Amino acid sequence: MRPLGIPTSGFSSTFANAKNHTVPPTQPFLPRRGLLAALAALSLPPRPAKPSPYRIDERFGAIRFSVSVLGLFSVSGRFLRFFGDLTLDPRRPEATAIAVSVPTADIDLPLAEQRDLIRSAAYFDSANYPIARFVSQAVSVLAPDRFLIDGLLTLRGVTNPVRLEARLTERRRDPQRGIDVADVLAQATVSRSAFGMVADRLLLSDRVRIEIQVRIELPDGS
Amino acid sequence: MAAEPPATWSLAQRRLHWIIAALVFVTALLGVAMVAVPFEALFAKFLLYQAHKSLGLVVCTCAAAQITLHLTRGRPPPDPSLPTLHRSAAAFVHGLLFALLLLVPVSGFLAASAAPAAIPTLLFGIVPIPHPLAPSEALYAVLRPVHLALIAALSVLVLGHASAALLHHRRGRPVLRRMWRG
Ligand code: HEM
Ligand code: HEM
């Protein structure tokens, strides 16, 4: 089911910090993660002194979606893979930028038939539009830990504005790795019909809830 | 249990018997249909599943009511024209039928609870019935075949049961008549 042999439940973060990093490059995740993580760490860009884009993918978090069924209950799934760049400086949240690509065929849903259906032409149409993409355009800060990310979502070849409501959880020590981490929790509600995805409107809500969770490593003293 | 066994089936007992028979038939048809309908017809499939689960639970309730009625009102003694072997065979099959009328819906309900799809059971599309089990691939892999095996047993017994009833009727015994008209 999972295309990569990487556990997706526990977040591994090879996420490098932006500034003043004091963590030795090859440190604690290595014993736990093994060769794959070591390779991933090697593929990260070198760490410069100022904020720069960090590669994010499914090892750092999860992207889930859910629809309501007749307003009675909801069905949710998860994108198994995503990749993109995140520029995040906790000292200057308004400069946050994010661009993420999501392969629309790699989806976790309970039934094989559900997975086939969501890849089909009536839904993601993965054969013709294998990648969905979100690119942020502007970030407004509501509070030190809450911000709005406005951007453009391209799905099935249609681009629409989407607003993400993001929250930064409290920073906490990751004792295993000896670094400070925090989670970015973002959510959005999109209208699937705006992307031409109108199948089963009687059964499945037009509004699709999207939840994104990404674990980031914080620079010391920020 | 009533002291004197009644001379014949009460109206409630007769109605329940035929209502259960009809519901079992329709529920089984819905079961086959819901599995056969493709996922592209998602709404129809969803409705068929909910209808199957709802009617199946009604069968369970009706069977429980029928058993209660038999225990409180009693049932008429077997028709005197029946050979002894037929009487004990009938008693045995009727007992099994009652057991299956309860076990088939219960196994179906447990299978639906454990199903990985995690679709709630909504009685007639509105009243949510809490699932006693959490979704589990492993449990479902056991419970679904159990439901199907019990259905196979029920089908065989119902066929035999109905054939016997028709056979007795053609031989002029009042068995079918008393279940139909009292
Ligand atoms: C008298 C009662 C019932 C009868 C005669 C019955 C009959 C059937 C039949 C014929 C099938 C289709 C098997 C197939 O074609 O693969 C089936 C499947 C099923 N039934 Fe029932 N059923 C009954 C009650 C219930 C109840 C009460 C529930 C749940 C609340 C239930 C849940 C299921 C489930 C989950 C399946 C499997 C569907 C699948 O394979 O996706 N059944 N049943
Ligand atoms: C799903 C279908 C059916 C089920 C589950 C079923 C179940 C039962 C049960 C449990 C009894 C025992 C009597 C009692 O204590 O209530 C019974 C009696 C009887 N059934 Fe059915 N039945 C079904 C279909 C049929 C059909 C199709 C016929 C006729 C063709 C039939 C004819 C009879 C008759 C005549 C009796 C009365 C026996 C007597 O008076 O001693 N049943 N049935």
C-alpha cells in the first residue's frame, strides 16, 4: 500500500533549522531511521545562515481530507505522498512561503474500490492530472501562533484560491533528538465543484475539509 | 408458557411468520444487489447497504418478537396427521430457523461494525445504531464469511422448510392452511 518503505506514523524529522543550529548534522535520528534517513539527510540542502526553503514530504507530517456523507458522518483519507518547500522563520511568520505538490494517485482510503474511485476521471482524474499543487501567495499573521495562508490550489487542471488557517503548536523539546520542534497544523475547506469535481453530489458534500500537519525543527532561541 | 396449548396460530403469529419470510427474502436480495452494484453508482450502493442492514435488523427484532409470543402465548400442537418423524424433524428445523433468524442479522451487524470501510449503520437512513466493534481488517475477514455461511445454512433450511410445507399441503394436510388462515 505505501509506496515508500518509511513509517508514516512517527514523524521523522531531518528538518534542518534555519538559524544558529547547534545540532550536529549526523545526529540522533540515524540509529532509529537507518540508511534511508541517512540518505534523506544527505539530500537536504546545506544550512545557510538565513531562512531558506526546506524540503518537506510525508515523513514530516500528513495531509488528510474528509467529506461529509449526507451530513450524517464523514469519510476521510490521506495522501500517502507529498513534497514541497517550506520557508518558515518563526521570527518573521509573514515571510512564510509554502509550495507543495501532491501525487493524486497515492491515496490511503479503507477500501481498494474507494481508492480506485477517487483516482478515476470523476474525481482526481489522476491519469490526466497526476499532481495537485498548492502555492502560497500571502501570509497574514493573526497572532504569534496563528496565521492565514492564502494561495492557489491547482487540481484537475483548475486553479482556485484557497485559504489555509494555520496554527503553530507550542515548541517542545524532542528528547530523542535534543532539538526543539513544533507542529504546524493547517486546515482549509474547499468546494470540490469549483474544481469540476461534481460526482455523487447527493451523497458526498461539496465541501472538502483538508488538514495538514507538518513537524518542523525550530532554531534555538527563537 | 400458557397452560393449555392454543388450538391454532394467532393472527399475530401468522402475520409475523409471513412478514419475517418476506423480509428475509428482500434482505437477501438487497444483500446480493448491494455487493453487485459498482462503486461508480456510489449513492445507490450506499442506499442498498443501509436498506440491507436496516431490514436485517428488523428481521432480528421480528424474530425476537415471534419467539416471545411463542413463549407467552404458546403454539398449537403439531398437526395430528403428521408422522412422528416429520414432527421431530419439523421441531428441529423450526428451532434452527429461529436460531438463524437471530444469528444471521447479529453476524451481519458485527461484520458491518468491523468492516474496514467504517460506514455507520443508520436505521432507515436516519437513526444511527452504535457499532459494538471497531473497524478491523482481521475481524472482518472472519465475520463476513461467518455471516455468509449462516446465510447459506438459512437458505438451505428455508428451502427444505417451504418444500415440506408445500408437500404436506398437496397431501391434504392442514399445515399450510393453519399458518395462512389460522
Ligand atoms: C435476515 C437477515 C440477513 C440476510 C438474509 C442477509 C443476507 C446477506 C447476503 C445475501 C449478503 C450478500 C453476500 C454476497 O453476495 O457477497 C450479505 C452480505 C452482508 N450483510 Fe447481510 N443479511 C442479513 C442481515 C444483515 C444485517 C442485520 C447486517 C448489518 C447490520 C448485515 C450486513 C452485511 C454485510 C456487512 C455484508 C457483506 C457485504 C460486503 O461483502 O461488502 N446483514 N447479507
Ligand atoms: C425465510 C423464510 C421462512 C422462515 C424463516 C420460516 C420460519 C418458520 C418457523 C421458525 C416456523 C415454526 C413455527 C413457529 O414456531 O413459528 C415456521 C412455521 C411454518 N412455516 Fe415457515 N418460514 C419461512 C418460510 C415459509 C414458507 C415460504 C412457507 C410455505 C411455503 C412456510 C410455511 C410454514 C408453515 C405451514 C408453518 C407452520 C407449521 C405448523 O403449523 O406446524 N414458511 N416457519
